[in-house]
Amino acid sequence: MKDKLYTTNDGITVIYSPVKNITGVQFELSFAAGALNDPAGKAGLAHFCEHILMGCGTKRFTREEKNKQMGKYQYINAFTSNYVLRMVISATNDDIAEAVDTMTESFDGLNLTQQGRRTSGACGW
């Protein structure tokens, strides 16, 4: 099976790499928003955004609920390099739709109110 590379109408690049007899899926979201893209005088902004996306609650989940939900998947992580901000999730085939939905909520329903960031840690500024 060959990898396929395509771009969606809204500019998202997708790499599809099928593998026989695999019971799980890994997906990554990468943004050209690494440390070297931080505006002058705002060093650390990309890394801060990583923590906001991963650590804050959403309209649907409190921060604690989101962390519990994300803890169900096989692997979840995010990192910021000089060139990209990347989020990685691995889940079983049965959980992948829910994992994608949870991550989508991090972008579409991010809750930056005091309630959404009320505990210390990644989103507790």
C-alpha cells in the first residue's frame, strides 16, 4: 500500500499511510508556528499556544474532564520545535472518532474564561 498526500480545500495537508493488520491509528496536527515564528519580543508564544490547546477546558469539557477524556487514548502529546507546533494522538480504531472529536473541540470550543483555566498547570496562568 502506498502513502497518499493530498490537500483539503481549506489548505490542510493530509498524509494517509495505510498499514495492514493494525488495530490503531495515529494522527498528527502540525502547524508552521514554531519558536522561530514568534514575533519579536514575544519569545515563547508558540509554546504557550501549545499549552493552551492541550491544557485548557472547552465549551463541552472542563479542563479536568478534557484531561480525563484524553487520558483514555493510547498516546497523546504535543511539542513545539523551532519550526512547528505539533500535536500527536494514537488511539484504537474504536476510539479514533472520539479522539478526533476531542481534539477538534480544543480548537473550536476552547474555553479561556477563568472557569476553563481554573486550575494550576498548563492552562492555569
